[in-house]
Amino acid sequence: MSRLNDHNVIVANDLIARYPRPKSALIPVLHLAQEQEGFLSVEAMAHIAELIGVTSAEVYGTASFYEMFKFEPVGRYCVNVCTNISCQLLGAWELLEHAEQTLGVKSGSTTADGMFTVEDVECIAACTEAPALQVNYRYRYKVSNDEFDQLVDDLREGRLVDEVPPHGTLARVRQRSPENWAGTGKAAQAAVDAR
């Protein structure tokens, strides 16, 4: 896979400039790289290390701590079924089994058409809404098997494109900060230097 493309290098540099120390931009720049490819390639992580002035090992060490970063291609839609205790007690294992049967893959696998990756995950902080799942980190609560089937059908038919972007897309609108904002570029560095 590739390094950040020219456009994303500009965006990455803008993100980095928002922080008093370049390393502080690591997670936002990781999200940017994942948005570009759908996962984090070795080349992209090396490029990020160059941009923020750390080692590739530091980039990988940070990225591997978080479940949301993927190191190999996943489906357009990453379906995370919570299998922690609250969800277990209210049918998560049955929902996961149904998802595997419906999509024809085991947890941790991607459908042959590249549309869906199914994963069983730890707590997604929706315990009162169990069983819960996420599709590209957009929540679904108290999901029944029938609701899961409808969700898959809606995703396949493109009925949820406004609600659920392709995997890797964190947000549809990128935040912009005014040049004189205390958290950006020169103003941030001046504040750090003054300490």
C-alpha cells in the first residue's frame, strides 16, 4: 500500500500544526491514513513517523493499542458485535452467530464481495442498550436478528450512505481552526516556548 497522498500530506501537516508538539497529532493523523486506504499500511505508518518525528515502532505501538485501527484490509462495512457481559446476557452470542450465518463468514473475516467484516468486540459502552453493535463505529442498539437482516439489506442497497460512510471515514467534515487560535501552529508553539 501507499504512503499518504499529496492531499493528505497537506491535511496531516495542518493537523500537526494544531499541536504544540508534533507527536500529539499522532492519533488524528492515523485516522487520516486509515481514511485514505481503509486500514493502516506499514508504508503509511512509516510516513506518519517521518511527518511527526518519531519512530515507526512508536506509531505502530500507539495504533495497535486501539481496536479501531486496522492493519489489513477490511470490508466496506466493519460490523462490531459487542460480546461483553451485558450484551451476552441479552443475546449477543446469538446475534453474532446470526450475523456469521447471514453473511457467510466467521468473526474476524470479510465477505467474498468485500462488503462486510464481522468482529466480536469487547464493550462498546452501550451496556444499557444491549445487545449492541456498531457499523463503522456508528451505533445500533437492542438489535434483533430481524433488525440485523434489515441493516445488512439497507447497507447492501445503499440506503444508509448518508448515515454510514465507508470504513475508515471518521467524519465527513474536517475541522478547521482559525490561524490565531491558541491550539494551532505558531500560536501553540509560542505558548509552549513561553512556559
